[in-house]
Amino acid sequence: MMLLRYEIMAAGHCTAYHGLAVAGAPFKPIKFRATFVHIEHPVHGHMLFDTGYTLDFYKVTKQFPNKIYAQITKVFIQKEEEAVAQLREKGITPEEIKYIIISHFHADHIGGLRDFPNATLIASAKADAAIQGKKGFKAVKHGYIPALMPEDYEERKQLIQVEEGSKSDPDLGVLYDLFNDGSILICQLEGHARGQIGALLQTEEGQVFIAADGAWHKENFEQLHYPSRMASILFDSWKEAKNTLRKIHRFQQNNPDTFIFPCHCETSYTTYLQNKSKTIL
């Protein structure tokens, strides 16, 4: 089996409320970092899982209806935080990114797509179908800003039918083996956004599950504390979102050594950085 190298980084953040992310938690502001994952595959090279925000977000949300998104979601991003800038600091050029796995098409996940001109853009066919033809208020309602998409998206996209995957997990369900080498297994995480996917990575540090917005906080799946019912208006399907949390909960119970990373969880991100620091030392 191919083993990957990976690094989790954040390209900006927005603010949310703990009490919305986890029902019963204090109703206080918390950071929702726009994380992305840099993956280095021994054969296929450099790739990303999502991209976070870029300064383009401010440009494309100056006018209505996109401005509604910016008014509802207060975004903070600096030039040096952009994925492309952080990768350049590590000596990786934008052209070296060969693949980008898109968990779903919300602005905090696709904000940097335009910065990587050579990348094949991998998404689930369900997620792609959900954005086709959406524009204006209809797009914003679904957290999607078409202006953030590369002009050649249709030519560069690679759509996968997760349900046709050749592997499976008793908790996560059908798994799509992206490179047919067991290194990146894609699973469906419905509920938050239509067609959302997560990725099970086999890394040099052990198994890692990138859960995207399948959970907003580790409390969601560890204690099975759902988000507040008030937050359900932000979900494509509240029922499916709860089903997804239950399967991540079962997966965590049965795989206690796997690092599960919900993309916006500040606690999980801090834990990752602390463990990374210890490894370097």
C-alpha cells in the first residue's frame, strides 16, 4: 500500500457560534478555520483536499447577491494565508499541484481553485450535479459562488461515482479507491451539502480521516452531540447530516487510532499542530 505525507493548513477563517455547532454548548463566537490538506503521493505527487479562502472572496462578494454571503458569513483572510502562498513558502509551485479533491462546493472549500491551473479537479458526480445551472440568489442560497470557479472547470473536472467504489467500510459504507492503490479512499458524507465527500488517507503517521463538514466539531461525533436544530437551515438534509454523524461516530468507536479531522474544528486543528510540533522536535 502506498503511504502518503500530509499536512493540514488553514487559509483564513470565518466566525460561528459554538452553540450552533454543538447543541447545548455555550452560545459564544468560535473560529471556523477554512482548512485544506496538502497531500504528497509517492507516485502522483502533490495534491490538495479543498483550498480554503483567498482574497478573491472579498472581490466577488462586493455586489448583490453574493454580498449576502459575506454579510452572513464574516470572513477573515490575509494574502500570506492563501493556500498558494503557504505552498510557495514550502517550495511548491502552483503548477506542481496535480489534483484537487473538492469535498463540496461551498466558498470556503473552493476559494483557491483558480490559483492552481494544472490541477485535475476531483469531485463527486452528485456534488457537481447540485451546482450545475445555479447562479444568483439560487447559488448563494446553497453556499455556492460561481465566480470563484475556474473558467475551465468543465474541461478539468474528474467526477467520481462514489457508490460504484470497489471497497467498503462497515461504518463509512462504500469507498472509492481514487488511485487504485489504497492510499486515498473517498466516502460519501451526505447532509451538509449535496454529494459531499470525505477522504480516508493512509499516511506515514497512520490512518487519517478527513471528514470535511461531515462534522463541525469533534464533540459532534465523539459524544454524538448534534448541531443545534437552529442550524438545520444551513444543511442540504438535516436527516442525512445526522445519519452521517452517526456513521462517523461508529467509525471512531471502531477505529480509535485513526485521527479524524472535521475541517472547521479548532480543537482538532490545535491538537494536530501540537502533535506535528512534537514530531518535528
